Amino acid sequence: MTEIPKNHPRYESLMVREQIAAGVEKGITSSQGLIAQGRGEAFDYLIGEKTIDSADYAEAVAVCLLLLAENPVISVNGNAAALAPEDLVMLAQLTGAKLEVNLFHRTEERVKKIIGTLKESGADVVLGENAEPLLPLDHERAKVEREGIYDADVVFVPLEDGDRCKALTDMKKLVIAVDLNPLSRTAQTAHVSIVDNLKRALPNMINMIPDFRNMEEEDLWEIVNAYDNNVVLVDAVETIKENLTAKQNELLGIVEDSDKKDGKPGRKEPKKQARIQRDPEIARKVMMRGGDLMME
């Protein structure tokens, strides 16, 4: 792995990239997983690289569901195994969930290597080697074990693809997904969509378990039944909008005026714009849009 100084402003992000790259070198992550990681990182940047309140709420509901489930299963792909094998094993042990390897770019060698990684991280049993094409899909993710994902009532699918998520929900399984893109098919299809980085979500869920494990089932179901996944997705989208607007205003030099007489936030005059070194027509449109924003 590349030596990255801890005082680098993008230290954590760069370390995650190194973990994924190392996963490719070890043969547990596919090369396509690098692209998936980059997409997720982009959305993480848009939500502010932190666990927003709605994601924290979704993580709490996810813990409740895993504790209530009769046969919970945590589905593991190459990226998840490269990023957080110890946390996946810990979550499984604390909730009584099974671990099962399920891959889109499946080879038996990759399955065995991921199982080995999870066992090195403390897992006793990991399903996936004896998978059969039991799901209604035309690709390798259709292969699951009968005693695992096929018979599960709750499936936790970090870093999922949308068509299998839909297949699982169509089979009347409750699906928990971790997906930084609130617009993805997975986030739109899952029952509980955690719009958060897997590296933050798993430790947060693990820390919640002791409190929820001591609650009565009736109280856990009350939390689950009150949950509305659409509200969580809307909040994630709204967070992205707010962050983009704040950055846009910063670039335009627009700041809120807290001294406005009516008590409502106002806007001060923008800073003098730097000369735009590009096509004059594009520059004109940008400046006109900035003027429109200042008039709003």
C-alpha cells in the first residue's frame, strides 16, 4: 500500500482507496469494484462525508430488524470484504446473522478468498461455496445457498446492485441496503436504505446493538413500523441539495446577512468575480445566473 501521511486532508478517503486496491491485488475485489467505490465516494462527498441524522435513524431501524429476524443474513461482496471484514463479522456475531458471499463477477476462487478473509477476521461459518441459482436472475448473483439468503427473512446487503435487491423484495424478504446514492435502484427498492459510508455505518450499528438488544420485541417492532424509507431518501437528497447550494453561494461570494431587519436571512453583495478564462458566451450565462440568484 502507498504510504499516506496522516495529516493529508484526504487521508481517510485515500486509505479507503488503498484498501479497495489491495482487495483487487489479493483477488477478493473485482476491478469493476474500483469504479463502484469511486461512485460511492463522489456521493459521500456530496452528503458531507458524515453520518447524517436520517442515516443514523435508518441504521437504528436496521439493527432492530436484524435482532427481530428469525433468519437474518448478511450478504458480502468483494468491496465489503476488502473494506470492513472485521465489522461485518462482529455485526453477524452480535445479531445472530449468517454471513454469505454473493458476487456479480463470481469465480469460485474469489468466493473462497472472501470466505478466507472473513474467517481470518473471526467468522466461524461463511456460506457461499455451495450456492445454487435459486434467485430469479440471469447472472451470477442468482447463486445463493438455500439455508442462507434463499431462506432468509431479513437480508443486509451492503454495496448492492439494484436488480438483486428487487428480486429479494419480490420474494417478500425485508432488505436493508447501504448505498451512498439515494437515487440508485437499490436505495429506491430496499425497505431500509442507509445512505452512509459502510466504514461509518457498520461501527455505528455495532455500537447501537447493546441498547436495542435489551428492549422488548414489541418495542423494537414499534420502531420498525414507524419507519418511512421515503422520508430518509428525501432527507438525503435534501442534504445534497443544501450542500451544493452552499458551495454555489460560496463560489458566487454570496453570504447570508443575519442583520436583515425582518429577521429573515438575507444576502450581501457578492465579492468581485474573478475574470473567467473561457468562452465569453458561457461566462455571460454564468454571470447572469449569479445575478438571478442574488435577486431571489
